[in-house]
Amino acid sequence: MASNELDSNIPVFRGAGHLLRLIADLVRRPRRRECPEPVRHRGVAQGREGLPVICLVSGEDHTPLAKGISYFLSHADPRRVPHCLHDLQACSPPPAPESVEAVRRTLERLAQGFALSVHGSDGRVRFRRFGLVNWLTQAGAAGGSPYAGSMEGNDHTLLQGLREREFRRRRLFGLLRSPETELAVDGKVPWWVWLFAVHVFPLAWFRVRRGLGREYRWLLNQPYLAPRDPGTFIGFAERLTAPHHQVEDPEQLRKLMVNAFLEDLRVAFRRRLWRPRTARRTAYCVALLDGATADNCGYPLLQTIIDVRNETGAFDPLLVISCGAEPPAEGTRIRADWGHSSLWELADRLYGGWRDTFLHQGRARNRAPWYLPVTVPRLLPPSDESYELTRRLEVAQDARLRIPEPPLWARRVVSVAAACGVVVALLGAGGLILSRESDYRQAHCGLHRFEDDADTLRTAETGECIGVARNGFTFHSPDPLLNKTLRTIYAQNARAEEAHRAAPERPFVTLVHLSALLSVSGKSTGQLAYGREALQGAASAQSRQLRSSGAAEPILRLFPANAGSGMRFGTRVVEILEGLKRQDPSLVGVTGLDQSREATNRTIRKLTAAGLPMVATTLSADSLVRQSPMYFQVSPQNTREAEVAAAYAAHVVEQGRKKPARQVRIIGSADPSDTYSKTLSDDVARRFRARGFTVEKTSFTPPPPPGADPSSDAPGPGKVGQRSCSYPGVVFFAGRSEDFESLLGGVNESCNSDPPTLLGGDDVARLAADADRRQHYPGIPYDFLDFTLGSAHCDDTSELYAELGRLFPEECAQVASSSLDGHAALGFDAVKLYINAVKQLREDAAQMPLTPPAVWHAISGVHGDEALDGESGIISFGGDVDRQVPLDKLLSVQHIDGAGRPTQAGFCGRVGGQKQSSWCPPLEAEKGR
């Protein structure tokens, strides 16, 4: 736009350039602090901040002058200056000059002008506080807000009106505020807003919103009209409504309105690093009041603005320019504040002169320093011969108002880039956190880091969940009965902790049931049954103990733990237990332990290094006792199992129905890590030779884990079964139950009508205990060794099965099968062994701390009269200091014929009140008896 086009709408008069420069100097906002720039004395800024009230006296030309100034502000570079031109003489009929209504209307018009979107998103102002005060003063008035009628004491109606105002002044269902709607006083509420307000946003929630809203809190903390009277927001709000505010002091009410108006401007311009928009406001707001005379509210409004500035001491970013035809009348207070008319002359030093005066007198608490009166010469018409020359000299050079650019960091492009950067950073941080959380959950069995069991559980390379479950984690088991068992133990642990708080004098101990049988990879629900039954036995012992109340009776907690398939991750679990032991001194020992493998040996050694005694339930390999002096077991060793097997085989050869030849084929695993199979095969070979049997050994290769290579070149168990069909002697299987099932499959394919004589080790009992798996080969009879008598019932007087029937009634129908493998009984007895040891310690030395070494020492003394008459037979360590295996522990021989319930072929060992079978090896005498 050319210069002559730009300045054509700006009034031309002598001294116009001085006025334009004055307005430009006052409109531009400094980078730091506020206007005017302070005087520095010895490096210290002095004087207060503030903008003057410019009073232009221009005769009959005041309206063109006001419009010209508005045009000048509208075409500023690079953006318009936020301003509003209001004609004070336009009101019809005009209210009284000093009335509250006149001031309210003027402020409302100015607020509407400053809130227009024409000023841009960085220039418009939102009037929350003035909008609230304006609504309240209109509430109850004729034609005002919906709050009408008799409001005496009707708090609910006023609150409802305020709540509806909240919705009316918002857009997009109240999610986005609109500056234009802040000042809405009336208007019909849409039906959906009314429905939402009544049913979704009740008054109770609005009360919370009112307590958090800045405008509501400000109204109770501003200095005018004593807002703490009567002490509540709703009480003060009612004082501002019509007709109540008519009895209030008008001057105080005007100051309240003006202060609310100015406070909204202060908030909009208050510099904050987190609000870059405030730094982009580089020009102050300008209120152009045209036609200010003694007959309208112009002079009272100017006086009120100055009074509020003096009383609050706060800077407000509002430049007020009033345009009038004549100055105030002589003798009036405002005329005195303007000073002598000789000082009103339009000159180049207007701003500097006012600034010096204001910096020295601005704190005088009077109005005079704020006024900047200016006499404007007559406007020149275009027909005047000096018009063009004056325009060129006075207007053309200053017609373009240039306001400062915002600082680089606050510019919209930078702000958008910074916001995008922050969003990207947050998304990146969130992604990193989610990634780490995902990695954490993947490494901790799917648990997030705040779940109770997460820090004691790990996901192994095989996908199995290993670790210790203290708070009911189920290890992702597909077996609902196992899940119930784990939840039952967790509930009993909670009862134990409650009992300990109620009776802290009783001994409080924690045991960890470490198992390899909680893993689910590659296992059916039936294959997990024996792990579940061992836990149920331990849970039954814990439940029975929780009902005991003697002073020496220990309170027991039980933590299930999983070492992974084949105990391969046992050492990792022990590392977790070491941390738990440091945190929890009640941890005194470990029960369970499954499958005699090299990984089990490493686990035992690691537990020994951690100082934790062990009582194994079903382990039987001879080499286990050599791993640690802190190791005990409640099951017999392979040596005794082989001796009983040889005695029974000799009995079958001599008196059996088939009378096989006196020779034995021992089938063992070729897996070098399977200690159980290796030691049992060797022990069986020695014992059978001692009884005159011809011995031969055959190996098979068990199926490798997923992704692993076979352990040897030997045939699989099914092929070995097929090759055993024609064997005339006894076939002894010294492997795992799942491999024995494959061997039966081979026998079933090749010689179902005439199978060989089969005798299995104790691990075969796991197959026999599963009725579904047992029915797969109904025509093949076989015998196997078992660690129990296999004759328990839920209605027996047995401690275990009576408790089992109470905790797990659904297991009662399966007791006949579950008793076959002895896991429930052995799990029960292992826990009982610890309980008796703790009781003995408390009775013999009540002050002795219940440490793991003390409990280990007490367990080693179980023999003679102190032997445990357990569910799996008598447990006595024979009085030998270094004995870690029960003396003459119970072993039975069970016979499977078809798919029916197994029958007992005999038993050997110490069982209270019963004599062993005649073919059994003789009992070993206890030391000292």
C-alpha cells in the first residue's frame, strides 16, 4: 500500500506527527518490564509502571479524530494494535453519568471489542472475571440473564444459572472456550446443553468447578465491596445481583467492575515462559472513548480507572484515549487534575515530559500524574491550500505504526516447532517408557512393575515363568485346579500375616515350595496334576497349622516357586530367594525340588551357599545327599528303590502267574543330565545281579525340548518298547513317566495281546495317577513303585486327606488316583517336618532366633521317639548325624491291569501299625535301639 493511500484516512492537522509518535511510543510494549521505561539511579530502576490517560481536546472534530486514530492503529505493521472505539454519546436513552449501569455498558462494549477475532489469536483478550461480574450484576434484572424473579435465599437457582452460563459461554460441549461468549449475559441454552447440565454435570460437580475456577477465587479475593461478607461465594454473588446491588456503594461497585476488566487484561499480558502468547503481545490495548463530556460516563470512568490503578498498585496494559470537544469545566476536580491549559499544547516532547512527571509523582496516590491532556488543532479539510504540505510533513512520515516483533523464542513458528518438539519428545519418552515397560513385562511374566509379584518373577528363554509367587500369581497355568490351589495358598498367607499381627509372640516362619512342575510349556493339564497335588499337600499342612493356637505352634507362610521344566533355572530362582531372605528374616527353608537332574544338583548347591536348608519331596537319586549337608528328603533313595524292586521281581519270578525268566532288561534315559535315570539304572543293575538275575541295559533318547538337538543317537522310547515285546524276563523302566507312556505306545503297537512283564520306577506313578492318560493303553498290565500305600479316602481320619477334603473338595473323587504317586502325602510331610523342627526349637530354647541353620540342626535330630509318623510313612533319620534320608522309608508296589483302579501288590518299610510284605528286604535297625 502506498504512503498516500495509507495516510489518506488519517486526519491532517498541524502537529499530527507529534500525536502519532506519542501514541506509537505508548502503544509499543518493551521487551522487558512495562511502560514507561524506568529511570536508573546507580543501576537501580526507579519509578512505577503505568500508561497515561490521554485526553484529546479537539472541538467539533473529535469524532473524525477518534476514527483516524482507530485507522492508524488498525493498519499497524506487522499486525493491528488491539483497540476498541466506543462512542459515549451513542447510548439512547443515556444513563446518568455516574451511574453503575453507564460504566458497565461502556466496559462491556470495550470488552466485546477486545475479544473480537479481528485482533488475531494473539491479540484478542478473554474477559473471564469481568464476564462473571457483568453476568452477576445483570442477573435478576429485567431482560437480563435467566436468573430472574424472587431470588431471596434461593441459592440453588443462582447456582443453576451460573452452571448454565458455564455451558453457554463455551463451545464444542464445553471443551473449548470462546472469548466472545465470556461476556454472554442472556441467551437460550440448547436442549442438549440443558440435558447435559442437569443429568451429567450436577450442581455438586459445579461447586467443585467453582472452587477451582480462577475467576471465582479472584472474586472472593479482590479488595472491593468486602467480598468476605457474608463469608461464602454464593452470598457475595447474591449481593452483586439485581436488585441487591442497588443498596451497595456505587463507587465501590464501579471499581469492582473496572478492576475485573483490568485484571483480565493483566492476566492476558502477564509474561510467563510457559505462555509464549503473552510475549507475542508486543502492543498494548487501546480504549478509544469518543465524545467524553460531563454529560456521559466518560469522566467518571477515567477517574475510576485511575483510582483502581492507585489503590491496587498493579500495572494494566490499557492505554485510554478520550476524545472530547471541550475540556472539563473550570472549578471541577478533573479540570484541576489536568493542570494548566498551557501545558496541553501538542509538542514533540509530550511523552518525555509526561514520563518524567509520572516517574517522580506516580506514587503520590492522586490522579493528576496519570492524565496527559492534549489540545489538538483544527483538522484541515482537503480543500485547504496547506493540506497537502501538512500531510506530507506531519502525517506521511509517521502514518505507518510499526510495533516490535516478538522475541524469536516466542514467535508462533518457534512455538509450534517447540510444541511439536515437546510432543515428539513426549511421544518419544512415552514410547521409550512403553517400550521399557513392555520389555519389563516381557521379562517379568507379563506383569507391570507395580504389581506385587513382578520383582520376584522372571520370564526364561524358553518362555516359562520362573521365580517366587508371594501374592497369588498362577504362573499362567492352564489348570483351573492348580490356579485355585495357588489362590488358596495366597489366602492362607494373608491369614497367617493377620495371625502374626494378632499374636507376635508366636514363631512366624516362611517356607518356599520350589518346583519344576508349574511350567506349562508342552504340558497338558493332566501332566501338571502331580505338581498341583504336591502343593495341595503343603497347603493342607499350612491350613492345619493355622488352626493351631499354642504359644509354641508356628504360624506358617508358604511361597510357591517355579524353577522351570527340568529345574533348569533353579539357580536363578535361588538368586531371587537370596534377595527375599535379606528382606524377610522369617524365610527359614525350602521344600519341593523336582526331578533328579544335574540342574537340581546345581540348585541344591546354590541353596546351600545361600544358607537355606532343604527338604525334598520326591527326589530319590543317590548323588543328591552328596551335594549338601543341608539337604534332606522324605522319599527313599534309588538304592532302596532298587533293592525293593529286585526283591519284588524275585518274588514274581518264583510265584507270579507268568513266571518270567530270571533276567532283567533295564531301560534308562540316554540324557546325560538325567541323574535320576542314571543312578536308578545303576542301582537296579547291582541289586538284580545280587539276586541272581541276568542284567542287560538299553538306552533311549527322550524327545528334546523345542529347538534343541537330541541328546544321543539311541532310539526313542516307543521303538525300545517295540523291541522289548519278545523279551522273556522282566523289563524295568528307569525313566520319566512321559517316556514310559511312549514305551507303552510301542508295546501296544507290536504286542498288545502278549506284552512283556513291565516294572517301572517311582516316576511312573505320575502316569498312573492321571486316570485319562492311564486309559490310553487298557490292555497292557504293568507294575510300578510308589511312595504311598495308595489306600487313602477323604473320610479317613488321616490329617492330610481330611484337610484336603475341606480345602479342595473337588479332589475327593480323585483321591484314589492322587494317592498313587505320593506327592500330596510327601508335600504334607515335608512341611510337617519343618513345623515339628520349629516347635522343638521353641520348646527347647525359647529365646533362640529361628534362623535357617537352627532349623536345619533341628531337622537332623528327627529319629527315635521324635520320628515323624507322616502320611507317607515313618520319617526317621536313624540317629546318624550325617544321615539325610529316612530309614527304611515306605515303598509300595502297585499293579495296573486294564483301565481300572490300581491294586497294591505289597509294600516295604516302616508304617505305623502294619507289617511289610514277606518278600521285602529286612528292616535296618535304628542306632541306639
